[in-house]
Amino acid sequence: MEFFKNSNIDFLGKKWYFLAFSLFFSVAGLVSMGHRWASTGEPVPLGVDFRGGTLVYVKYSHTPDPAAVHSEIERLGLKNARVQRYGESGNNEVLISLDIQETSEQALDKGKTQIIDALEGAGSSAHGGKQDLNNASSLTLARYLLEHDPLHLGVDANARYTAIGQSIVDYRDKTKGGVLSSLDELRGTVDPAVTASLQDGFYLSDFGVRNVEIVGPQVGQQLRKQAILATLYSLAGMLIYLALRFEWIYGVAAVLTVFHDTLITVGAFSLLDREISLTVIAAILTLIGYSNNDTIVVFDRIRENIKLLRRENLADIVNKSINQTLSRTILTAGLTFLTVLALFLFGGEVLRGFSLALVIGILIGTYSSIAIAAPILVAYQEWRTGRGQRPIAMPVRTGVGPNQVKGSAQPKEKVKA
Amino acid sequence: MNKNLAWKLVVIVAILLLFVGGILGIPKDWSGAGLLASMKSQIHLGLDLRGGTHLILQVQVNDAVNVDSDNAMARLKEDMRTRKIGYADITKPDVANRPDLIVVKGIPPDKRGDFQSIVSDRLPEYETTSGAENSWTVSMKPQNLADLKNRAVAQAIETIRNRIDLLGVSEPVIQEHGLGQYQILVQLPGVDDPARVKDIMQSTAMLEIKQSLGGPYPSEQAALQDKGGVLPPDAMLLSGRNPRAAQGDEGEAWYLISRASAITGRDLRGAEPGRSADTNQPRVNFVLTGEGGRKFYNFTSQHVGDSLAVVLDNKVMEVATIREPIKDQGEISGGFTEESAKDLALTLRSGALPAGIKYLEERTVGPSLGADSIRDGVRAAIIGMVAVLFFMLFYYHWAGVNADVALLLNLVILLGFMGFFGAVLTLPGIAGVILTVGMGVDSNVLIFERIREELRNGKTPSSAVEQGFGHAWITIVDTHVTTIVSAAILFIFGTGPVKGFATTLVFGLAANLFTAVFVSRVIFDWVLSRKQRGEALSI
């Protein structure tokens, strides 16, 4: 079974449609980013990695009410808190975020402690000074058990109680998702004497803290700088490698293509109001690599065909090359897309932004090799012939100047078996 | 089949076994649970999969510089007194931004040479320049200043490492972070409540014993009034507990304490929690080093009848009168609980932090989230992989089996690499594995499409296979090199989880170069060797 057996589509002829399509999405993205910049000062929604601030992810034992949580927190004086549902609805998870103003470097975790205090509410004092079992560490549990010794282990109790504390915490976190609703749930895990003892010293709140991220302003700025540097170095590396392996115009075409891909992907994030975090930047760098790969495959075929079909003009050669590689391009795109789609649908909320960037990036990256990179090559050559200069894109040369021809020397990439 | 082919197959099987070894290590028992446990010890999980705390701290290097320049100032004053060089004023004008800067005013012009020789002989790390109206600036030489700051960071790393070791956190990561910002990265797996750890790490535990010149006073103003409204230049005001306050009362008192220290934390050899013999309250007993003991003996001999203050982090812990010279032991008591005495002894034992630390970033992943992440990531990986495996079979028929074998071998080699290098698997790393599957299969597609093309052009199966591999090889190298370069940049600039992603990507692509070209070729050759003349290739 084979798709695209002997396709002969005139891709270059459709370049104006492609341009319109790209322009449409680019402009839409730019408009969204511009609007966002004007109203909030940031062109794209930035994650806590770059903006700084405090994020607390909380899981409830019942369906949470974000509005109620928000008013609890506001009552303690945290003005700029945002509370929103997080993840799938069955998970009862809530994300509480504080802006950078509430996250001073003098006491980095002050916002976090304030939020947790607000969530505990009257909690601890209402329960007679007991501690919250749902947010206790295994160390706290072990120390309590050691002090009260419900199993009457005497001297060598330390190791036993540390293990018991750890098993309670493991059960709570790995089996129950972080929140226990009642001490009865511990029945299978620990001795009833232990449970009875815990009841005297601990109560169960209705929430458990799943994840905390606090980024101070200094680090946020550093990470922003690093992300930009990484992207620039990546692009520079690409340009140099391609200029060495092909002609410099191929390098330029590839870089412009990648720019187009990045612009549309970032614009999509702005349009969809999705945050850009560190992992999203990693995804964007990866899709730059992927788009580049795709472009290289087409370029390799173009280079090969230029050697074989010396008499034809570049536009025809390029069309033929795209058609010849079409099968591979669609297949690889399809298969890679399948894998990142699996990631997007089944990979969990933490990777959602990352996989979204890849899903968009793979589609756009494949499209751009055909629709952007190839036409740039041809357009450049036509521009040069139009100006009366020798076309630079053929035949392939390895020398430095534009007028050196390799002649009949064997191509340096001799096939290796 | 011919001998060449047989050898190649042996090599492939050997490599397979080698990398399986990398994944599993040497298991203690061969049951399912034993293998799983063995795998867990080989492949390290990142914080985002295991649960734990990630901290970035900044060492306040100016603190360390201040300590040094305070001592320099004290030595300068002492020497100027012995050489009878009068001066009007000696201060540190800008403690916050230029902690190494000391300004001396009013040196008589005929004592210039003497002053300069004091600095060059007794303060070799400092240099001095003259200013207007007989004033001199003494500042640290730039190289020495940079060295001091870097040493402070290195010492802070050591101290923090000691403290965390004493706490018993398993496999912590403590290392310098970033470039030139005096930052330290601390990763504590399994610590889901960082509050206590942070307190222990942060406490500078700067223990000093200084002479107490006056007090306790009820307030700062009262202390100043007693000295005629002006603070003597060699003394400072510190607060502490009021010893006459009733038990449990938080009353604060102020003391006049000399700036110079009799002994500092460097002179400590050990510290243990204990209980006061008379009041049975928790306290901390400490022991001095040989050199420290000698210094202390000299100091106490000269100051019998005077008051000594034990100062911890610039707060006065207790004041006592020196009744007789003390050799090398002492104790600190005052408001300790059993746990705070234990913690203080721990911090004193691990050495004092040379400077304060400030927290810049804190991330805590609860183990529940870590477990969920592993489950989701592995599930997505399996679904993605099964989809690809099936498709290859469906589209390329028996050649699909070839691609599938290469893919699975790819996975084994990738995980084996990670086991061998002790690389850390993070959640984006699992995504990287999934991505490697997708991008890796690209190599096979390239080769197979080329083979199909050659077959279409009328070549024989074996010739088509050779041409396919030959032409596709260049493209495969090009695409892999560019992506590996991308991943390398990600590794350099990325933080924990992103580094994990870059690692799996690089290992996966490297493995792919091997399987797509060598292993696939060997399998094709083996299939071809068993075919009859003129039989078609299933692809």
C-alpha cells in the first residue's frame, strides 16, 4: 500500500496560496500579540518561569469552589491572588497564583505560607492545635509516632516508625493522589493502634498541596535571557551548518522558514491564551530542529537532482524534488504527529503546553519546508537571473566564491554502503 | 548465510545484551519485583517524577567581605596606636555596596610613610591611595576581592553539603549554578516540606565570643545615654534576651559589645546538645580547636573580672563574667528547646556559613504529582509507540517488522545509555523518548521510500536496498547532526527538566543512527540472503 506513488503536483505554482495562508496566520498571531502587549505589557502569556511569582497547586477531597477559595485568601490580605480550576474536572485540583509583587526576595516563600494558612483557615486552632495529616511530611509523622510510641516498641523504634511514617505518606500520595478523606482509609496500611494514636495528634483538612513553584524576580529575568540566548545560538548554529553543507542561500532560506514556524507557533499560544514556560521553549527549540530536518530532506533531494538534471530550470527541479520526497515527508510528519498527539491527549496536564507547541510545530514545520523554504530558493534565483547575474543556486559547489564551479570532480558525499 | 552476516548478527545481539545490562544493572534476584527494584537503582528519576524540593540560593558575598574588612579595620587601629599615628576618623562609608572600603581621615603628613608601610606589611590583601586633606582610602585589591567572594561561595557549598548530609537526605545535589552570580543549586529528593531544611541551611550560625562592655540596657537609647550619647568606635549595640526576665518572658535587652571577637566559629571543633546541670534546660556544649583554645585562654587571662558575651548571628545569647581563664570548652544556654538545641549543634558542627544566603527560587513537587506524572508519561509513551509500530507493519508489510525491531532496539539502547551515564529521567525526558520514536522512525521511512523508488525504477531487490541505504545515509546524518546540536544547546542553557529532555533526545538520536543504518541493513541482508532468485521484497 502506498500513498503518493507518482505524484506530480505543481507546488511552486501554488505559492501564492501558501503565502496567503501563512500571512493570514502570521498576521492573526501578531495582532493578538500586539493587542496583548498594549493591554498587559507582555506580548505573550508568560509562565511563572519568566514572570516570577508564586504558584501553589492544591488538590481537594471534594469539588472545590474557586470563588470561595479566592475570598478566603483575600481575607488574609493577599490582593493579587488568582484562583482557577486546573486539569481534568474529576481531579478536584485548583491552581492559586500570586504575582511577583507578593513574592519578595526577602522572604521568598512568604506568599506560599500565607496561602497555605488561608486554606487551612480556622483549621488548626479549630481542631485543638492538632496538625494537618494531609500536609504533613513523613518526618513529622515519624517524630510524632516516636514520641507517643503506640506500638510500644521501646528503644529501637526509630527505624520502624520512620518506615511507618513513610508508608502512610506513600499511601496518601501515590495511591490516594495526595488527600485522605478519613483516617479509616489507612486501615489496610498500618496497625489500628497507630491510627488511634494519630487521631489524637492530627486532623484531616480537605486539601493537599501537590506542587509549589516560587520564582524570584532575579531568576525570572535570568531565565528569560537564557531562553533568548539559546534560541539565537540554535538559529546561528543552523545557519552555519547549512551554509557549510549547502550554499549560504539555503541557510538563509532555512532560517527564514524557521522564523516563520516560530512566529506562527508563538502567535498560536497568544491566540489560545496559553502560557509559555521553560518546557514550552524547549518544545519550540525542538520544533525548530524538526522543521530544519524536514527542510534539509527536501534540500538534499534538490541538490541531488540539480546534479542529475543539469538542463532543467530550478523551478522544475524543485517541484520534482518535492514530489519525490512527498511520500517520506507526509509519512514522517504523520508518524511524529501521532506520537506528539498521544502526548497531548494522554501525557497529563504538566506537559500540556509542551505538547501543544509540538503539535502545532510539527504541522507548520512540515508545511513550511514545502511552502516557504523551496519558493524562497527559486525566488532568489529568479531575482538573480532577473538582474542579469548568474544563478547562484546551481550547480552545487563547495568553493567559496560565487563563480567557482566544481566541474567533473566526484561529489564529496560519495555513497557509503 | 555468509560469515560476515553471522558476525554482524552476533554484534547486534551483544549490544542488545550490553544495553539491557545498562538498564537493569545487576539484579539481586530475577523475579519481577527484583528486576523493577534493580532498574530503579540504575535509572535515576528527576525531581519532577520523584517528588522533592529544588532551591536556588544566592550567597551574600558582601557579608564575607564585611567580616574581613572589619578585622582589617581592627588591625589597622591597633597598629596605628602602637606606631603612635594619630588619626581623626576611621569608617566604612558604604557598607552595602563597597564593603571592602575603609576611609581614614586626618593622618598627619609626616606619618604618611608609616601609614603606607602598615598597610603594605600588615594588610597584604589591601591597597591604599591618598585622598584630599590627609585622608586615605584602604580597599581590597581586586584579585583578592574576587578570590574572597569565590571562596565564600565554595565554603557555603561545603557547609550546606555538610548540613544536608547530617539531616540524612538521600542523593542531594548541591552545586554552583549560573555564571558569576554567586548562586547555588540545591536539589533534595523526597523532601516535601522544605521549611525545616531551609532554616537549617540558612542559619549562618555565626558564633562569636566578644567582650561585653555594658548592659543589659532596656533600650538602645538607654545604652547610648550611658556612654554620653556617642557610640565608641570599637563597640556596637546588639540585642539579646533579658537574663533577668522571668522564665518564658520574651523581654529584650541591649548590650554594648566590642566589635573584635575573642573567638569565632572557625575556632570551633565540635558542638553537642546537652542539658544544663543546674537548671536541666537544653543547651549546647562546644569544644574549641587547639589554636582556638590557646587564643581563648590568652583572652580570658587578660580579662578576668570582665564580662563575656556569646553572640550567635549578631544576637547576644548570654553574658557571663570571667572568673578564671577558660581553656577550650564552653556552653551556650538560653531559651533552647530540645529540637532547637539539636539543630544549633548540627549547624555549628557543620561549620559556619561564611555569608548569609537568600533564596531566589523554590519548587516543591509533591510525590503524588510525581507518581501521576510517571503514570501519564509512560501511558502516552506506550500509546504513541504502539501506534507507530502498528502503522509501520501496515504500511511497509514485512519491512515494517524490520523498522519495528530497530525501534525497539532503539528504546533499549536509549534507556541503557541513561543507565550507564547515570543520566536523570525527567517528565520532559519521557516526552523526549516519545519524540525520539517519532523522529527515529523517520530514518527508516527515508530508507524504505528510497528502496521503493529504486524498485519502481526496475532495480533488483538487493541493488535497491543498497541504493536506498546509500542515498539516504547523507540525509540521515544531516538531520541527526542538526537536531543533536539543537539538543546540546538546550542542555547547556536549560534547567533540570529541560536538561533531561535534551539528554534523552541526544541519546535517542545517537541510538537511532546505529539502529536505522546498521541494524536495519543487517536485517535486510539476512532477509535477502534467504530469498530465492527473482523473489520480490516485501516492502
